[in-house]
Amino acid sequence: MENPALANWQSLSAAIFDRCTEGIVVTDSRSVVLRVNQAFCRMTGFSIQDIVGKSSGTLQSGRHDKAFYRKIWRTLRKRGHWSGEIWSRRKNGEIYPEWLSISAIVSGEKGHTHYVGIFIDISGQKQAQEIHRLAFHDQLTGLPNRPLLEDRLKLAISAAHRSGQRLGVLVIDLDNFKSINDSMGHQVGDALLKQVASRLNKCIRAGDTLARLGGDEFIILLPALGEELMDVSRSATAAAEKIGTVLSMPFAFNGYEFVITPSIGITIYPDDADNASDLMRNADTAMYHAKKLGRNTHQFYKAKMNIVALERLQIEHELRKALECSAFTLYYQPKVETHTGKPMGVEALLRWNNNHHFPPSRFIPVAEETGMIVAIGTWVLKEACRQKKRWDQSGLGNIISHIAVNVSPHQFQQADFVQLVSGILEESAVAPPALELELTEGALVDNIQETAAKLQALKALGVRLALDDFGTGYSSLSYLKHFSFDALKIDQSFVRDIPTDPNDATIAATIIAMAKTLRMNVIAEGVETLAQLDFLRSHGCDQCQGYLFSRPLPPEALVSYLAENNGRFPVAETGIGSGHDYNWSGPAAE
């Protein structure tokens, strides 16, 4: 006779089985599916008829290897239970993540006779995790991004404030990454950034945070940890030195080796700022200061750095407005033939008509850093050629035979630079030999073959080429070997102490002799005393320019000065307008 209680229990169990919101699958010892519930069918798309009698392997996604499943079976045989995240396949072929618990059913001495699997679809949770990862982690390196870093920094500041501790922030910028990225392509650049992130991870302690802010800039948060409550600046210094050592080792990719050095800025809470945004901004300011000091170093933030940074921002802002309203002008400094005092030409020098009186030494580096120098340089070339044409038309063409124009490395590296020069010469109707382009060694370093081709194209136009600031770089002799220049300019740093420093005198004399051997004209800049002039003339220097003859002048003042002095530039005792006779056929009288 049927037991009513048992019948009721079986009926209740069946109802629970079918109405359970988790998917349930029951298999025999060979993993053949014996029974599934409605939640199983709803989540997988398989009907009862589709799956019963089939192997549970029908549900495998293909994302796991055999070793993964062998590990599950070993656990089941040993412990009788396994649970974990696993990817399964729906009837329509879609794979999805689920959390699966498998229990073995033991029947007497027969061992495991059945297996019951209970699972839930965790696609929604995984999607939420992925959204969170994308929102708060850098996609390339997997490191925390700026929003997550800022959140952790705010929490660390709160904790430090409560406990009276200090913490450090390091901003790391890769010095020569941009040139590698531009020349080798973004694939190489991305691979290098991943390697850099991996190395930086080895430089931090448990509890520190390493984040990527974007581009080639990283940041490290150093909270005070446990027994390390000593001076956090010491921990920051140690971390910066370790980073420098680790990154100095060459990076390898596709048969190439690259060396990347870091510039690091450091701020300390609460010494340098009491909030997250100011700490990061000040660390960034210190990092830029490290770059200005020559890169591959670290600098702690100092309050005066902010003054410099704010001024730089002001200059950048004002420069952009100046470009829009043409607030620039050109002054011209004469070049004088050393043995006769005859004017040979002028050098065009940029001046900015602004209320803040920013000199070129302060605004030109900002223009270089921001790329605005390209547009400014184009304006300079056009205006200098227009002025040369005006002088030619007024009969001064023989006295002011040519105009020298400084060319920025950024400007020279533009692909269309030769076409630009050609177009300006044609538009202004200036003869190409009347234009002399002054290039520094920094404009020539990137690609010798491309640079040589560009210089040859300029020579084919007929323009003159001068190597400026000679002797201040690293590879001057190689440039003279590879490139054909018409003139070589001795940097004023060598000219200044010729009368008093035997080393500078020897260097200047050697440069003149070498240039003469290579059949190049020699121009000395920054000539301010008769003693300097006598030395340069006695050693065969062709031309000089400097305050001894004239300061840079606006066009009208230059013409007036020439008229007052019969087309010559007499030497000056104290600057413009106080010239006196000079014995141009021999050394000045003692």
C-alpha cells in the first residue's frame, strides 16, 4: 500500500525541482543527462526532449581545455563536490558564464552513481564587471586609470589625515617615447607601454597603486605602510631610483632594442598639497621641471615651480592669441665683414609685441613645445623675404645683401618645408641666394638620409645654409661630413671669453681653421669687445655680429643707422649710436 506521506513528499520535491530558479541537471555516473528542470531549459534553450539522454558534454563551450575538466573530475572523486565559474553553451551556440555547483550522489557500496549540477547564469554580473573594468582600468595595460587613481588617492588622503601620516605621489613620463612611437608605429609603441607597465609593477610595494594616466604618463601612489612610517620622501626617492634603474635596461621588440628613460615628479601629502587634484598637478609640475633639467631624473615639488608653470601657461595662452592677431615683429642684427667693416647682411630675430615683455628666450621654448613654432616660423620666413624685397626696391639691396632666418627643428622636419621655402621665395620675388637658413644641430638628428635629401633640395633652390650654434651639440663633425653648409656660426659661448680663457680661444681658432679647410665661411656671434674682434680677425674669421656693431634693430632704425654712418657699422663703445673709428687694416691701438 502506497505511503501517503512519501507520495506527498515526492510530489513536493518534484514541484520544488521544477519551480527552482536555479538550473538543475541530474546525470548518471557516465554524465548522461537524466533530468533537467524548467530553469535549465529557460537558461540554456534546450528542451527536456533535446537534452535528456545526451551527454552533459553537449553543454561544453569550447573555452576550457581538457585539463580543466580533468581537474573537476579529480575534485569530485576526492571530495564529492566541486563549484566554480565555468563557460557553457546554449542551444543557439551562444556561450555564457555560469556559476556551477556539482555534487556526487553516493549509493551504498556502488560509489558515485549520480551527479547533480545546480547553476546560475552570471552573464549580467560579468557584464557589470567588464563595464567597471572598462570604466576604471586602462584598456592597454590593465592598470587603474585616472578616475580609479583619483578615488584611491582621495581615500588614502582621508586615511592619512585621520592617522597623521604622510603619503607620496610620483608622476612618471617617458622621455623619448614619442620619437619611438612616431618612427616605429603605434604597434611598437603599445608593446613598449605594456613592457613599461610590467616593469613598473615590479617597483611598487603591496598597498601601492600604479596607474596609467594616458599616453606615456604613469603615476604611483605611495601611502605610508606599517613600519615604514618614516619619512615618506625617502620611500619616494628609493622608488624613483629603482624606476630609473629598471627602465634603463633596453626594451626588445621584433629584433629592435630601445632605451627609455623616465622623468619623475614627486609630491608629498600634506607638505605640498592637501587634496588629490593639487597633489597630482604639483607632481606633474615637478616632472616637467625634471625634463627641463635634462630628463632621466626625479625632482621633488617646490612652490616656486608653480610660478614657472603658471607663467608657461600664460605664455602659451597669449601666444595663441598672438598668432591670431599677428602680434609679432622682426628686428634685424647686422653681419659685418671682419676685415673691412662692410655690412654683409642681417639676421632676422623674432620679437613679440606683448604687454608682459616676454623675451624670445622665454616664449620660443614654449612655442617649440606646443608646436606653434611651425606657424610662427612660417610667418618669420614670409616677413623676412618681404622686408628683403622692400630693401631691394629702395636701393639697399647691395648693402643688405642677404637675410638670415633661424629655422626651428619642428619647422625643418615638416614634410613640405622645401616647397614652403620655394613658394615664399616665388611669392616675394626674392632671389634665393639672398636667403640664408640657419639650422641648429637639433634640426638634423632624426634621419640623416632624409635630412641630406632635404638640404640638397634647398641647395638646389639656391638658398644659403648655415650651421648655427656650432660646437654646442654632440655630433657637429659628423654633420659637417654628411651635409654641405655654406657657413658655420661660432656660438657666442666660445666667443665671450676669448680674451681671458685660453681654452675658448683655442676652440674658436680650431673651428675657424677647420671651416676654412672645408671651404666654409665663418661667422662669430655675440662679439662685444675690440679684443674679441681682433682675435677673430687675426685668425681669419669672415664675419662678426654682436653689440660691438649694433643691437638688433627694427627695419626703419636699421636704415637710419646705415644712413648716419655712410653704409657702415662702426664699432660701438656702449651700444648703438656711439661708434668710434676702428683700424680695419690692423689691430686696434692699445
